[in-house]
Amino acid sequence: MLLDAERAYRAVAARDARFDGCFILAVRTTGIYCRPSCPAVTPKRRNAEFYPTAAAAQSAGYRACRRCLPDAVPGSPEWNLRADLAARAMRLISDGVVEREGVPGLASRLGYSERHLTRVLTAELGAGPLALARAHRAHSARLLIETTDLPFGDIAFAAGFASVRQFNDTIRAVFASTPTAMRSARSVSTTAGRITLRLPYRPPFDAAGLLAYFRARAIPGVEHVTEHCYARSLRLPHGEATVRLEPAAGYVSCSLRLTDLRDLGSAVSRVRRLLDLDADPVAVDGFLSADPVLRASVLARPGVRLPGSVDGAETLLRALGHDLPGEPLEHPDGPVTHLYPAPAAVDSPVARALADGALRVDVGRDADELHAELSAFPGVGPRVASYVVMRVLGAPDISLTGDDIAWRPWRSYAAMHLDAMTLRRTA
């Protein structure tokens, strides 16, 4: 990822929040790194450095700004736009694969050697997989420190640290603070058994469109949708969970109930992908509104998002018509009472392939390879394959109609507008 330093500095000087999450500003004289829109005094150009990721800034010895909290911003839209090795790795790292399987597991999923993967990530992102995972752990730890009353030892292991000492050292290195000081300064309230977070997004945000999409496809017991809220169960790596999502101005309120706190980072990553919170709606809307076919829809529904996925296997099976709830939750959460069935509980060739690992549908897959594999699988076909790739990978340029070349590179978003226009005509 090559950064244009002069353009980046202009964004910092303008405190342009559209670039938050797209790159990191580091200030040589203070030793801190910030989001581009940090309200602090703009540093002189000669004192400013720019990094593609927080991990790269941390590896260079910078610590996070406590005023602007540079990790509490939408992620870079690059990881959905790009389909290369670095982007696939970042999606898996955000899902906690390094914590669960180590760097060997990450490399195996991506189909490359550890050495090659480390070389590519360091060249592209300024940090290797361990440093990127460390930044992810630090972010998860900060969330737990500020939103729960858990003992710090429990937080350390829940966030993926090998020891309490490693946890304390990382918090001091990244945030120039201690866990105790960070907790005493928090301004959020906690609720027993729940973790409530604010998930930021880049405005505008068509929350009503997403809620309508989920409502039309909701499975009773697994999901519950109202005019202002979406709730559902989650099958996460270490156990079951439930989530309640309520859009607000500038953020989505995310209330999680987890069986195992080690799943916090994975849950947040999956929910952000479900709601497409890292998208750049200004870029999408600016391009699509120039087309006379879509202009009225874009103006009527600015900030359309792609409905994503919290589980690739579930998305594929639901696309094939398997829409019944699975086993009941151990702890029902209001109207959310069941999980979606695990592939092993579904009787179909696709489900059996998913259950035994012969077919893998996750965020680490290459879009073209996954599309080809699904298209060739009996009973799936190209159209379902396109739909699954769009939702699971958040791929922004998937053709669902075959005659939409003019809308590249945002054909997936164009398809959402076309669907809405069709519904309005038939309503």
C-alpha cells in the first residue's frame, strides 16, 4: 500500500474524517500516532510520518493518541476493495485466526509459506502477521478494559495474550498508560453479562435499507428485526453469542452477550462486515449518482451498504434454501432463541462438504477462486456463487445481472439499488 505523503498531509491539515482508518499519522516530536482527523494541533510537515496500519506505527515505536483513539475508527475500505494476499490476511487477522491458530495456521489458510506471508505483509502494510495480530489484541483489550468490570487477568487471556505480563507491557507500549488508569478514565456504563460498544461508520449510512433487507429474510428464533434494531445469534469459534444492533448518528450501538470473551474480537469484526461499516459511501455514491438509471435511487437512499455475513457456511446454505433454525441457545436472549444449524446438521451435499472441510467459505478466500469453486459445485451455480462472494467477502464489484459493465467498480452496490427500485415498483 503506497501512501502519497503530500496528499495525506493535506487530509491531516484539513482534519478530514473521511480518511480516518485509511492511514495513520505519526508525529516524530511527540512519539504518538493519530487518526487523520485528530483535533490536536497539526504537526509541521517535517515532523509527520504516515503509515498504512496502526501495527506499522507501533512497530516503529509510536504509541496511540489518547485524545483521538486512532483504533476506534472505521477500518480501511481497502480490505474489501482489494483481493490480494495482504487484504485476505488482514480479514483473517481481524477475525482472530492468529490468536487461535498462530501464524502457521494463517499461512496455511492462505496457501503460502510463513516466510512469504511475512515478507508480503511487511512490504505492503509495514508490519508482519505477529505485529498486526498484536495491534488487534491491543484493540480487543482496550474494549474489554473500558466496557467491562472483568479482572485484568481475565481480560489478558480473553484478548489473546499469552500472559498478564505481556498484556501489561503491550498496553503500556501502545497506549502509554496502564490498564488501571484506562479503566478509571472510562466514560461508558457496563451491564452485567453484556458488552456494549459503539461501532463507527463513515456517513451517510442507509440503516433503514439494511434493516429492511434483513427483515425480509429473517429466520424466526435466529434473528429478530424491528424498525430500529437487528438482533441475532452467532456461532463463534469458542461458543455461542447473541448481538443486538441499533443504528445511531455516527455509530451503531452493538450489545454483545458472549459465552467466551475470547470471541470479542471475532464478533466485532463479523458484525462490522455484516453491516459493511468500513465502506466509503461518498466514493460509491459519487460514482453511481452519475448514472441516469441510478441517480434517483442514490439521492433517495444515500449510503447504501452491502449486507454482509457473520458465517460463510450459513450464508451459502441459506442461499440454497436452508432457512430453518438449528439447536436452541443455552441462554435465550429475548426473541433470539436458536442458533442457525451447523453444516453437520444439514442434509445436503454442500453441507457435507462444508462440514468435512472439502469446501471452505470464509473471509480468507480469494474471490475468483471461491466463485469458480462454488459455480462448479453441483446444486450451486454461478448466480448463487456471485451472491455468496458478494456477501461473505464484501466484494464491491460482483455482477449479479450480467449487463452492468458501466457500474464497475461498484456493481454490487448498484445491484442493491436495482433491487430497491424493483421493490418500490412492485409495492
